[in-house]
Amino acid sequence: MGSMVRRTNPLISTLPYILTWRGLGFRTICNGRLGFAPSVSPLPSPEDSEISGAGNMVHETFRESFEIGAREITLETGKIARFANGAVVIGMEETKVLSTVASAKGDAVKDFLPLTVDYQEKQFAQGVIPNTFMRREGAPKERELLCGRLIDRPIRPLFPAGFYHEVQVMASVLSSDGKQDPDVMAANATSATLMLSDIPWGGPIGMIRIGRICGKFIVNPSMDELSLSDLNLVYACTRDKTLMIDVQAREISERDLEAALRLAHPEAVKFLEPQLRLAAKAGKEKKEYKLSMISDKTFEKVKNLAEAPIEAIFTDPAYGKFERGEALDKIAQDVKRVLEEECDEESLKVLSKTVDTVRKGVVCRRIIKEGLRLDGRQLDEVRPVCCEAGTLPVLHGSSLFSRGDTQVLCTVTLGAPGDAQQLESLVGPPTKRFMLHYSFPPFSINEVGKRVGLNRREVGHGTLAEKALLAVLPSEDDSPYTVRINSEVMASDGSTSMATVCGGSMALMDAGIPLRKHVAGISVGLVSEVDPSTGTIKDYRILTDILGLEDHLGDMDFKISGTRDGVTAIQLDIKPAGIPLDIICECLEPALRGRLQILDHMERVINAPRMQDDRNSPRIVTLKYSNDAIRRLIGPLGALKRKIEEETGARISVSDGTITIVAKNQSVMEKVLEKIDFIVGREIEIGGVYKGIVTSIKEYGAFVEFNGGQQGLLHISEMSHEPVTKVSDVVSIGQQVSLKCIEQDNRGNIKLSLKATIAPPRTKASNVVKRSVASNEQEKLQSLVEDIAVDVNKASGPISSSSSSSSPSAFLIRSTAECEEEEKSAGINVSSKSNPSEPPSAANSTASTTCSPGDLNDKEAKVEGPISAKKLKLGMKATAKVHQIRAHGLVLDLGGGVRGMYRFEAGGTKDFEIGDEVQVRCTSFSTKGIPVMSMVEEN
């Protein structure tokens, strides 16, 4: 560029420097573009040698360190997010969380506190790129919403009354080592942030987590310790009052829970002093914000107009939820009309809050002084309960639970292990196989509203019910299903989350999930009288099973769920700036009594898991295969697996060495197993029947692919009972056939048979028809044959030295001549042995035998003397005694120690007794030589 400047026009070069392109700060024109020239610093002169470059910026930081639960915790401010109204970084080992707060400028325009708490866990905190299409975080996840609620609940009551300026808290995890849960750290950092800001706030607060392993409480447990703990207690408080409690437990007793709460309070208080010291060093002066307060004049005016009609409504228990609400709205409209006539603009601005305050005073006075509630119940009385299980029979499980006007419909859907929810949180398990989704539609309170995405309230209520039921779920080995509960609120008048616990427990049992015990939940409220000068509670009453209006006008919503033996989940939300811990512990006993009453109702409806029904119960099967076989099942890019799922509707989950199948019913399961056997195959068994496809045809037979790609030979001699001259006359390429494996040599060559699966045709030589019976009848008959064979062997020794090698379910039918030849060649000698249960003469009894040799002649022949195996021929008649009565037929004593069998005929008589004499005819012999007899009608 410098050479270009030297070749410029000499006229231009004579211009003053201030007018040149360089002087104006532009580059020379090059390639048609004009740009600013880089500044070139001249060489420093000796006079300017003392002038240095840009200096190092030093931020003034403030830091506090302290120790809780044998772990060091640090609070630091001044280094990061310096423009925020308040910013604090809290650290514990390698986990660091940043919390910031900001407030809107200008006057408040709303009549409530618009506080927003956003908690974020970005994947960079653990050195991972998000596994999304855009490779960045999307909408807030459930855990982020829950952690935001965990921070919001304890800090909200400490903002001054009338402070309606918009406040936003943002907590972000900067780094995580996976050892500590950042949620409690974020809450403590937020408290320190509010203390540093100029926003008026009545803090600080402290939040602590308590666990319990082997009966020993652990303060500030790690994630590894928490996985072994049967208690996960999160407790927040000020120096002397409780603000928030969140508990997940495995049936902890009320006594142990109270001990954990009393341990948590002093540990949480340890967070307060470091925050106060940090605020003293780096905190801002609190700003004077305009508060929307109710003047005494306005309060007295509205009270005089509204108190009497409000009290009349609250003292009448005949009012229902909506009737009471409409009457109260009418009173508010009447007061508004009077104020408008008087042009009292100041009172109109705060009319809603003032009427609420009057309502609260009436309710508190009535409950504390008279001990009566809005609906006329006693303080510890539970509303009427109505519940049913199996409301929707076609579903896997369902229930309908009603308590008072609150009604919840719960359904259960069972899925495969692969249907488990995939989690992407920084800490905790990667999947979740039990999910409870709570839905609160607008129609449940007769309102109009939009259905949007994840709602913080719905997520919070659903998670509370999920934690309550998680304690009684069976292990994955006992019930490998992925379980989803849907809770649909049909009507709401208080404590729908606890109704969800009750309905969910019954729906799980209706679905056949082996719950250890039923779980029920109930909400406990508090109405208190406070000294306005000191803020202490002078008098109070505890309410069991609160209504929606009692929740709105009361001081506390204490949700407690559990079994008969202990508590499984707790959520405490309060409205005043703290409640003494003694009052909180006092609420545990009435909550237990109310919970037991509800459990009685639930157990009367369903008290044990239902047995699985073929009609609507799903089936789950876990199979073990080699990794090569699993690869064949999945196919290229999972194509075969998806095809099976699409064709059958089943779900297939694949893991290392196992395949888990979940089908809608048994018929679907059988279809899936058949397809899997065809693709993957199973161990070859001699005598097993397999389905295969003919792949090639040779002169000597056909090759068949079956059992997951294995090849077998169907020889031409095994294709039919009739002679086959041409293989293609019987089978064709691509034909699907059912074959029996009849041989497998040491080299793995498999010989298949088609004729073994086909009934043989009629034989002309003996003119005896081989019976064609159903497979189940053959099995019954075969079991009878084997039983008789055992009896005969015990009674008379072996009948034949050589047994047939044919199929066990086939019968050998012989003519008279064949029987004589076989007996002569075998040299049968049947010894006679009497039955111990019969008289000795029974063994030596003679039978008058008539010979009717069938096709030879119709002339009867009598045989004198005892019957022996040699004398008994096909077609002979004999008089026999019933020796044994079996499920499918009789064992007959033919005399001379010879046993025969008779199979019950369809529609025939089965009314026999041991010792009865019957007339029988020998119709055939079994493969083991047992005579098969039929009844002969007596003339």
C-alpha cells in the first residue's frame, strides 16, 4: 500500500496533509472499495517515553467464606455482572452459580408483585455441547422450572406489602462437577443478591438440604450421598421463622421428620451472617419505592359497606363454591357502585385488595372465635370422599377420586423401558421411568383460558404427586415397565395435587403395578391473628383439608402425603413473612389423622394390585441374545426393528445383550415373538417345529431358511407320506412352510421333515383308520399313555424290548397278523402281578373273551382262561375292571396283569368308579404296546 502512495499524482501529493485521504482517516481506493486506514502509531519520542499503553483494569471484589456440613462455601461479588442491581457468585468445590437481580424503573402499574425467577442450566457448565438440532438450549426444562419455584417460594413473602414493582431474578450455573445439586446454592446466592441490591426486602434467608443414611442425618449431602438417602429435605428460613419446606422421603415417621426439621433450622441460619457481612461491605443503599398501601380511611369505608353482607355469606354453609363466589362478587360490585357515586378514586384503585382484606378478617375471626369454617365443618374434619377404580376399563389403569367438590381423573399408561424420559440435567439420573403429568384445564373452575406450554404450577403440582408415589413403587426388577400417570383435574375446590396422589395410587393398583402400600395426601391450612406492632402470632387455628377460599384467605398451604407408616412428600407454602417452626410441627398430627381417614376409603375400593387381564393388560418380555443376533434384529439403521413396531404396534427396547418387548396384549406379543424368532432365531431342538422359507430346489430336495437365517435340508423322502417324484410338485421357491427338525449332525447340518408335521393317510393293508385328533387332544392322550406305561412297567415288567422311535404323539395301529408276528419275534412274557388295592382273586380272574378279527370274519371266538398279552388281539372283546380314573380316561385291568387304557369320548359318560366292570373291545395298541380299548354296548 505504501508503494501505491508513492506513485500518486504529484499535484495530489502537494495538498496539505489534513486534506488527504490519510489525513481524513481513509484508506486509499483499492479494488473499488474505500475503507478506513489503520492507525499507525509513530515511534515514541524520548519525551513521550513515560506515556504507557492501556492499563490493567482491576475490579474490586468482595468475598466471604464459611463452612457448612464439612464443605467450604464462598460468596463473591464485584467481578461478574457488575451492571446488575445485584450479583453474587456462590461456589462449593468446583460448582459455581451466578445469581442476579434487577427491578423495573418507574412506578408500579399492577396490584400484585410481578416477581419472575429464572433458573438456567446450560450444558457448557459440564463441558458438553447440547444434543439438539440447533446445538443450543431451548425452552426451560422441567427441572429448571422446579428450581425456579424452589427459589421463588421463600423469597416472595419477604417483599414489603404494597411493593408491586417488577423484579426479575436470574440464576445461572457457571460450572458443575456433578457432586453438588446447584438448586440450594442458587437460592442462597439469590438471597445474598437481594441483600446487595437497592430493592427493599426483608431477608436474608438460609436454605439447607438434609439427608439420612442408615438413620443418621447428613447436613448438605453430596449427590452420591443423596442417592443412598431415604430423606431429601430442603428447608428455608429466616433467623426465627420457617419460610419453605420441600420433602421427598421413603416413609419417614412424623417423629423423625420433626427431628430433621429442628436440625435443619440452625444449619440454615448459618447462611445469614456471611450474607450480612457481604452486604455491609458491598451492598447498595435501599431505594425508596412507592408502595401501594391501603389507607385507614379507605379500609374503614369499605369495611363498613361490605363486612356485614360478607359475614352473612360466610356463616351460611349452604353456599357452594360458585354460589359463594357469585355472592361475594355482587357485594364487591355494590361497594364499587357506592364509591363511584362518591367519586372516591383513591379507594377504587385498591378496592379489590381492600375487599380481600375484609374477607380475610371475617374468616379469621369466625374460625378463631367460633371454631367454624366456611362450609360448616369442624377444624379437623375431612370433606366427604368418593372414589372408584377402573373407571375406564379399556385403559391400563384408571381411577376417579373426589373429595368434596374437588375431582381428579387419573389414568395409567405402561410402556417399554425404552419409553423412559431422557433427562439432560447437570446432576441426577439420565432417565426417568416413572412420570406423573398434572393438568389443570380452565373448565375445572368454570373459566375460559388458553392451553399453552409447560406451566410452572402444573409442573410443580405434578412433581409433588410424583415424589409422593415414587416411594412405594416396586423396583425395576419386579416391574420393568415405564409408567406414566396423567392427572386431569375435573373440578377444583382446593388441594387438587393431593387428590392426584390419591387417584394416582388407586390407578396404579388398577393397572396391576405391585405397589407396596396405598399413598394418600391432604392439605393443612393455618388461620392466625397477628399483633400489628410486633408481627408475632397471638392466636391461630390449624385447618384440615382446606377449601380453595380457605387457601386464598389463609396463611399457609401445607401439603403432606404418605402411607399409614410414614410421610413420602411434603410441600409448604406460606403467605406471611415466616411461621414459627413449632406451629409447623404441630400440623403433622392432624394431617396424619386426616390421611388415615382417606386411606380407609381408598382401601375399601381397591386394596391390592389387580391381576393382569388378557383383554387390556400389556405384556412385557425380556429376551437375551448375543450382540450379533441383536444386530440382525435391528437391521440397517434400525429398519427391521421399526418395521416390526409399525406392523404390530409393540415397543422394542434394545440394550446390551437383552431385548425388551412391550405389547398391548398377548396376541400382539405372540406376533412379535414369531417375527423375532424368524429374524434372530432360537436354539435348534430336535423335534421342534419351525417356520421357514424355501430358498432353493435341488433334485434330491429343497433348502429352507428358518430360525433367523439358518439353512436346513428338506430331503425329497421327508416331503410327503406318498412317494414324490419331483420336488417342485410339493414346494416352490419363496413358499413358507412349517417343518420339524428331525436330525442335526456334529457339523451343524440340519435335516428337516415336512411329512412329520402332516397326518399320514389311510392304510389299505389293515383297513384301520388312523385317528386325526387335535394337538391338544394328542397331548392329553399321550399323557394317559405314559401314565399307563408306568403302571404296567411297575406291575408286569417291560412289555417290549424294543420301542418305536416315531413321534411321541403318534399311535401305531396294528392288524391281528402284525400283532402275532411282533409278539413271536419279541418273545413277550408278561408276568402276572395283582393290584395291592384289589382282592387277590382279581389278579387271577378269568375273562370270557370273544374274538372278532374285523376284516377277516365277523364270527365271534371265545378264548378260555386268563388273558395274556399273547392272547389279546386286535378286535377282541373282554370284560375289564376300572383300575384307575384319570383326568382324560380310565386305566383298565384286563386280567392276568394286563393293563389297558380307555380315553373319554366327547359327549360320552364319565361316571365311573374304581372296581366297575365294563365291556370293552381292543381297537389298537400304543407305541409302547398298551392296548387301547373302546366301550362295547351290552345287548
